[in-house]
Amino acid sequence: MPLPALLREVLALAVPPACAACRAPLLAAADPLCGVCRRDLPWLRGPRCERCALLAHAGGRCPAAGAAWGRAWAPLAHAGPARALTGALKFRGALPLADLMAAAMIAGAPPGLLAEATVVPVPAHPAHRRARGFDHAELLARAVAARADRPLRRSLTRAGPARSQLGASRDERLARGRVELRLTGPAPPAVLLVDDVHTTGATLRACADALTSEGTLRLDVLTYTRTLRGSRMG
């Protein structure tokens, strides 16, 4: 038995593996989710708006109207085990989850979403990257690019003060200039912008505007989850 596998077996005996979402003990470490959490993943099914990825619009208006991207897509709602997985990757450093999440992101993606596109991650602020030791969106983007056999480019970097979107109101998130970005090189002609969660779309808009203003002609958005606030579920 290879040494890494042997070490994993010994570690599993000393510290039984736990579900990445609910932290319940697992019988084996092969699957990061327990049966209950895997069953309860909130898959988004049925027709959705191509531009905002919502099932329906509250008030009949698409919240992505005027956004610089053509399509947005996410496989799961930002709730339950899916929300827990994004938190585990971002805040607990459960880095192997990036590949699991990427598999779901591209498995049912609309036809042509990844065709001819360069995968570009939404960048974390350098201060957040240093504090965590990694950039969660870049890990997702790398896994998406590898699975889809597409090139990856870190085309954007954050500038200005480090502001967290977590806990900010919608108006605060959408305030002009809140997210400051710089290009690190020429903008790719076709971009698939990757992040973990699509909430108000404020950060995605800032990234899309930065890229399209510098020459990107086609830009689509891919995230693991989509918040359903602002949608009408009826």
C-alpha cells in the first residue's frame, strides 16, 4: 500500500472522517458527504433565466439586466449542504472540495458555456488571500479549467481596501467603486468568470465590466451556488 494511502488509513482510525457539510461521522473517507447531505443538496432544476440564473424574477425584472455578461449559471441554490460546502472551502480550508464542486458546476452546464473560453477566477483581495493562505475562487477555477480542458488565466487582481461582502447590505454591495479591480494583462476575447456564490452579482459585475471594457467580447458566469433572494419561487 503506498505510504500516503497508509497514512490516510491510520489517520482515519485516529480521527474518523466527518461529512464536509454537517460534520457527522463518516464510515469511509472516500465520499466527503454523508448520505443525508448528499440527498439534500438543493439542485436547481427547470427553466431559468439565462442572464441571472434565477428560476423566476421578483417583480418581473431580471436583476442582471444591463450586466456585461451574456449568461450566468449555477447548479445549486445557496442553501443547506451546498451553502455548508462553500463555507467549508472558503473558511475551513477544505481544499479537496474544490474538485467536487467543480464537477457539479460543469456537469450540467448549458451547451457552449465553456466553448473557446478562458477560465478567469474572481480574485480574492490580497489581504484575504494572505490570511487564508489560498484563493478559494482560484481553486474552483483551476478545477473547472482542468475538467473542461480550458486554459486558466488570473486576469484580475483586487485593489483598494479589503472589504468583505459577507454581511453587507444589497445597497452596500452594489455601491459604485466598492470593488476595485485591475487587469494583470490583456483581456481574453472569451471569458468564463468563476466564483463560488452568485449573490447580488455586484462583484461579478465589477469583474465583467473590467474585462469587457478592455476587450473581452464574450463573457459568461459560472458559480457553484445561486442565492434565491430576489426570485419568485411560485
